Amino acid sequence: MTTLLIATRNAHKVGEIAAILGADFHCRPLLKEFPSAPVPVEDADTFSGNAAKKAVSLATWLESIGMTWGTDADHVFVLADDSGLEVDALGGAPGVHSARFAARDTGADGNSADADNNAKLLRLLADVPKEQRNARFRCVIALVEVNRAVPLLVPQVFDGACEGWIEFAPRGAGGFGYDPLFIPLGQTQSFAELGEQVKNGLSHRALALARLREWFSGNGGK
Ligand code: IMP
């Protein structure tokens, strides 16, 4: 069995990752189990830079506190995900700043409330017609194995993108983040309306995790 220590405080993300990967992987919420784990500032200008930084620093920290997990049959990895929304009419914004899009105007600390981010996005796109509201969610996942005899801190990186467009008003109550505003290509409902099962079949995260699964079923961390 492969254990994945999921490095995010976003419970929705942990739930999505566990639901997408299913019973072949044991997914554990790393930052819930280790609240004192130091989470690095996500200050890279790419999703992959931030995901790699998170995975490497948390794997290094776990090694430093002497966590012992894993046997020949049980491999343990830190999995860090960095994701966000790119809107063409905004030159790719909010991009790596998706989580604190609204706070960038006020200088407030920490991530912004989803409602504030969505309100800002709608305000910026107020005069943009439907045919120019193209957008995509992107997800990059970085994976670092922990508890190896010789620590190897070079992450494996997997990415996924889901194309769509931005609605004129929020729709639906499911999901998180920008889900109520994002209509995936080929659908007429938002991610928040489509529900977890449909979203997890076509999302950016599902595509990145499909690549991760392929890697494990090839040579992978085995
Ligand atoms: P991260 O936690 O730094 O990766 O920030 C990602 C941010 O991008 C989240 O706070 C959301 O605002 C947005 N985001 C990423 N993935 C999704 C998704 O699947 N649905 C809706 N919003 C998302």
C-alpha cells in the first residue's frame, strides 16, 4: 500500500484527492496530523515552483523530526498540490494568487474568503462578454518520498488543466473556491452545481492525479 501525506489545510482538496485516488492509496491529511509542521510561504511565480517547495520542505521536516514510516511494502510520500484559476481576459490572473486574490487589494494577511475572491473576479469581468470569458483551472502536484535510507528530495511533478469559462453570477452550492463561477467546457452547469462525482471525473486535479497514478503503475515509487 502507498501512503500519501497530503500537504494542504484545505479539507475540500484532501477529500477530492482521496475520492479521486480511491482505495489503492492511503491518503492522510499531513497538516491536520502535524499542526506544527512549518508550511513554507507560497511565493514562487509558478504552480510547480510552489508545489515543489511545499513537498520538499515538508518531507525535509518529517525527516528532521525522525518520523519513521514505511517498510519495503509500504512507501510513504508527501503530496503537495498548488492550483488556481487562469482567466484569459485578465492576462492569466488570478493564477498563483488565486487563494488570496481579494487580499492583494487590501494587503490583508492570509487567504481571502471564497466569496470575496469570486466578487472581485466578477467585478473585473463585469464588461467582458461570454466569448471572451475563457479560463482554466490548473493543478500541479509534487511528490517526494520520505523515510528512504538516502533521502531523495527531488520531487516528481504532475500537472493537469481543465478548460472552461467564467459565469456572470455564482451558481450552485457544492465544491469550494471559484467552483460556483466555473463552467467546464462541454457542460452547462458550474463545478458547484455538477457535484463531486462529475467534477472529480474531469477536473484539473483529476487529470494531474491520473498522471500520478500512471507513474505509480509504471516504475513509480515502488
Ligand atoms: P492553493 O491552496 O494555494 O493551491 O490555492 C488554490 C486556490 O485556487 C484555492 O484557494 C481556490 O481559490 C482556487 N482553486 C484551486 N482549485 C480549485 C478548484 O478545484 N475549485 C475552485 N477553486 C479552486
